[in-house]
Amino acid sequence: MIYIGRRSIFIRLAAVIAAVLLLACGCKKDTGGQKPDAEPVTGLSVYFFETKEDSDAILITSPEANIMIDTGLYLEAPKLMDSLSEKNVEHLDLLVLTHPDKDHIGGAQSVLNGLTVDRLIMSRATKNSEEQALLNIAMDRKGLEVDIPTENETFEFGDLKIKVYAAWQEDYEKSNDYSVAVLAEYAGRKFFFPGDAEKERVTELLGEYDIGDIDVYKLPHHGRDGKKAEKLLERLKPEYCVVTAAAPGEKMASAIKELGCEVFSTFDGEIRFMVDPETGDIKIENKSETDGGIK
């Protein structure tokens, strides 16, 4: 299934109307101490938010859309919301919660309560946890319907293409294997996010032959060791790997080194990958680096 994002049409129309009204009034907007309006978004930015425990929270922004993949831990939610506010993110076109573990849905209640969300995608799995209960309350309050994909789905937001890979089975022994995976494509660059996929789910992803070579790869299950995970790494051949933990497992680290993939850890600070819309060139900003963090 393919879905086309139309948010940009309404944004442009609203901007024109606002400009006309301001000119008619002959007045300048008083910010009243509030932060100024955001600068226009150009190109693609993919943010991996800083975490001090193993958890995933990722934001994708383009001129056409804001997309989140997972929301980290409950205790990290205030910092997550502050980071979103700093980036002037008030609306999400798509929120993907790959699976219901607490280190992936912990901040979801805050995100749903604090932002407008057009579409929510979740896996088949649920958990009897406090985080799940809070998420359910927020969904009910918002009246938000949940999309639980049973087949792969494609979304297009201008030049940004998002493909969601549904889990193949209805039941798995491990909750991590319910993970939906996400592929983002922009200006010839590919980013892949497999959630916490373990052996069974990684085996399925090895069968998704259209994924192809990847530029930026969020390692599955926080970079932990696994023969199937190493095989998927070799298949995808990423240039950059992101581990949402202090470091990948020993065997995974060896496989990454052999491949020549540059590794970034969310324990070291927020990581931002920027893609030029014309050339597809990637720049990296790592807040942990004292030289300003631009590569």
C-alpha cells in the first residue's frame, strides 16, 4: 500500500494567508519572549536522541514531514520532549512504535499528549506494563486509531519515501521479534531501522531483498551479538552504524570493524545525519564532539 503525504499543500496555503494578514495589519509579530519561528527545513535530518540506557528514540524531518520511530524510556521522556521543542516539532505525520518494550514506548504517552500525531503504527504485540497502560490511555484520549500492518506499507512525503516492513508471523516467542522495521529513502540515500529484531525477525528481514545496500543502519537490539544479525549487517553493507547502547557486542563489533562501518553511540550524545537534497551528500553532527561535531 502507498500513501501520499499532502501536509505541505496546507502548510504553504497557511503561510500565504498568514503573510497577507500580516501585511494588511502593517504590524510585526510580537514573540512575547517565545522562541522565534523555525527556519525552513531543507533536506533530510535524522536524529538519534541521546540515551543513557539501552533505548531507541529517533526523529526524521524533511520539508514535507516529521516522523518518529520509537520514544525511549519513560524516565527520558522530559528530555525527549525538550529536544523536540528545541527543534520546533509540534506535529508528527507518522509515529512508529516498533514493538511494546519499555525502552521503545516509554515516552509515547508524552509524545501523544504533547504533539499532534496523524498516524500511529504499532506491531501486533502488546504488554501488560505500566508503559503500555499509559500509552493506551493517551491513544484513547486522542481518539487515535492504530495501524497494525499485516503487509509492507509505503508512505511518500514529497521526496521522502518511508517503507514499513511488517512482521511475517502472528506469534513469536520473543517480543523483540514482533518489531516492525522502517526504511527511509531520500536523495539516493537509505536509512534502515529494524527495531529490536532478533533471530526469527532478522531471518525474515534477510528475505526482504528490496532493502538493498544501506547508508545508515540502526543496529538491531542495541547492537547485541547474533549470527543472523551479523549476516544482515554483511548483507546491508552500511557506511555508518548507530548503536543505541554504550557499545555493540564483542562479535558484532568485530563484524562492523571487518566491514569498515563507522560506529556512533547514542550514549555519547545526540547524533544528527543531514542529507543534502541536491547532491545526497551526508553530513554528521555529533553533540559529544568538542570540535563542533560536524563531519
